[in-house]
Amino acid sequence: MDAPNLLNPERRMLLVMQQHASKTKWSLSELLDTCSWSDQAVAVGAGHGLQNHGFVNVTEVTHRQIRLDVEGERAVADGLLEQRLWTWMSQQSEPTMHGLQQAFERHEAGPGVGLLKQLGVSIEGGVLTAQAPDDITAIIEARTSFLNSLPADEQLLDASLVASFSSRRNLIEAVEQTERTWSITPEGANVPAEALEEQRVITDITPELLQTDEWKTANFRAFDVTLESATPRTGRSHPMQALIERIRAIFLEMGFSELVDDYVQSAGWNMDALFIPQDHPAREMQDTFYLDQPASLELDEGLMETWKAIHEHGGDTGSSGWGGTYSTEISQRPLLRTHTTVNTIQYLARHPNEACRVFSVDRVFRKEAIDRTHLPEFHQIEGIIVEEGANLQMLVTTLKTFYAKMGYPEVRVRPAYFPYTEPSLEVEVKWRGKWLELGGAGIFRPEVTEPLGITTPVLAWGMGLERLAMLVLGLDDIRQLYISDLEWLRNQPIL
């Protein structure tokens, strides 16, 4: 029988096992010693190769060993905390809590009292007392003996003590060890010894080799290309980040510029500027994260007076406003932005007379209960077009172009209501035979644009990124996007 395609370590290991036919099992240390190897990886690799050829059998036994951790080593050297506390108590005529706190550091006294109580020590009138001191001494001695016996196989140890010390931080650690043994098979024993002579085998063809004639008589290693290979695990972007980059590329391709701004904003810019009434449900604590620090954010007095007039009676816009009373204190309350439009409207306020096309893909925050379709922190895709002659048809065409580039050519819009746009639209795409609503759009109302000096139409739209991600990735639970499931992440398509 030949020795097909064996490497030199495999030849040496098989020959050694043949020469010691009476030995039925080989441990790793025995192979290293007999084969004159110092590297465990060489022995394990040779054994794996011989196993693939059917020349040896490998037996693996996994042992779970308990070892001392950092605090365990300190306990062995200095004594367990409960042991030192009990020794101190035994030396006092009247051990008091005050005395204990004087004798031990705070980080030991607090947890130590809890350990003593578990052992049966009680505190009465500030004095520590024990009803069964001999039992406490026996328990502590058993615990000390347990630590002194480590490392040891878990099966040989007291299970209750293992559980007790495992619940305490950094005292012990469990380490799994795999013990391998190798035994030769009849096929391996029948390989001729002369076929196991070590040879110079070339695995790589190098320029140096080809410069001489040695390659003509060299022994090249053969490779079995039919064997299964391991799939390489390479780094890649998270599906959410990949989707953000794809959306960003589409908007930049369509001639938009990206806008990035702060998370913390005032209620004035977040809601008042967008003609959202101060008694709107979105203002309530259950929908908005308000901040305690800072207590308020300073706003321009003239701007707040303009918003006050708009909200109470419509100002000079021809609107009747919302009525009621406008509060400047509410306007100056700090919050975590509930939409990215708060940043867009401030950009427009700084450039009221400039035509622009801007977008953002950024985080927003709302006090939502977490379930399969809601998160308190999510991303919003926002877009704005400001130019003369901008109209509803331009808005719809832009949205259809965006979704077509995302791979959803069937798009429809239907009337909707939003406080700061008129007309307002809801955008839906066709997915798996159904129409799904993905966002809202519209043209900013005069109550929003005129106080800022904007005289041209403002087309606006917004949509949730996570909902779009669920659509693209075929998910039915939004939480899957943020679970650290490496297997799921590896299997996601490249977006």
C-alpha cells in the first residue's frame, strides 16, 4: 500500500506508530517526545492529516477544569474575606459594626457583612453575634480547602462549592481542555515503511526554483481540489451602514448635498418652527425625550415673537393660527430631536434666499415602547428641494426616481395630513404584491417658510431608514437589525 500525498510530519508520525506496534494509544506528549517535536501544532496537524487518509483514529475527551482567578489567588495568599472577618470577630470581646468598619476597608466591610450573614452571623444593636460558631468555622475551612485544591477537574469537586464561588466575581474560572489520543488503524499499519521515508516536498513554485533545473526532478506536493474548503471570514459593513452608504450615494448622484447636525435641539426649532402646536400630543413626555441639563436653550427673542404671532393668530401669513397661548419657556426647552427636519429648517433659516437640494440620514429619538416595529432610537431619511417653480409634480418625480434607484419601481402617493406641509402626501411602494407606506412628503406651509424669509417653494419628505431596511433585508422584526448575531450578519447580502 502506498502513502498517498503525505507530508513529512505525517510520514514521521505514522512510521513511529508502526515501529511501536504494541502501543495502542498515543498521547500528545508521547508523540512530541518520540517524534522529536517541540511544537504541539505539528503533532496535531500531522494527526489530522493521517486521520483524513484513514491511517489513524483520533479520540477527543473534553475536561472542564476549575482554576483560581485573580481574586482567588489573592484569597489563597491573604485568606478569604469571610475568613479574615471571622478571625477578627473571634478576637473581639464585643465585635461591633463600628469596629468592623474601622478594621476593614469600605470595599471589604460592605460585602463582608453580607457574607457573614449568609454564614449565620446576625446584627443586634450594632453588635455581631453568631449562634453556631463551630459550624461557621467548618464552612470557612471547607471553602479554604476548596481553593487550595485548585486547579482540579470539575467532576472531582464539590458542586455546591463550585456554584457558590462561581457566583462571586473573579474567584474561580472554568477552563475547558480537550485531551486527544491517537491510535493507528489497520490501513495505517499496512503502509510500507519505505513509503514513509521523509522527502523534500515542494509546496510553492518560486522564481528561484524555476531559475534552475531542480524543478524537473523535484517532488511536488499534490493537492486534492475536491475537498471542501473553509469559507474565509472577512470584514464587511453592517447591513444598516451599507444601506446608509447606498442611500447616500443615490442622493449624491441625484445632485443633493448632505446635511449633518446636532442631536440636542430646542423645542422651538424642533416643533414651533414647523407650526406644530404647543398642545400637540407629540409634545408630551411619552413621545419626546426632554433634557434636565441644560435647563433651557437660548433663542432669538424676535424669532420667538414671530412664532408666537404665527401660532396664536397666524401673523401676516393669512392663516388663523392655532389660537391659545404661546409660551417662550416651552420653546426654549432642550430635547433630543424627534426628526431631522429640525436641522433642515435651521439650514433654510441661514440660507433663506438660496436654491438648494439637501438630504440627511441621521438618528432621531422618540420615547417609544420597543417592539417588532418600534425603537426609541432610529434613523430618518430627509430630503429638501428649494427653488423657483418647485411643485408637487417635481416632488413626486424625485421620490419615484429615488425608489427606482433603490430597486422599487412601483411607487404611488396618496393624500395625508402633516402640521407643517400642505399639500401632504404619504408615499407607498409595491413589495411582494402589497402596497407599503414608507414615509411622508409635502410642500412647507407659509406658516413655516414666511417667518424665516423664505419666498420660494420648499419640497420636503422624510422616511424611516429601519423600515426601509426591513423591506430590503426581508425582516419582520426591527430589533433584528441591532442584535449582535454574527451568523445572521455574515449571511446578509452585500447591499
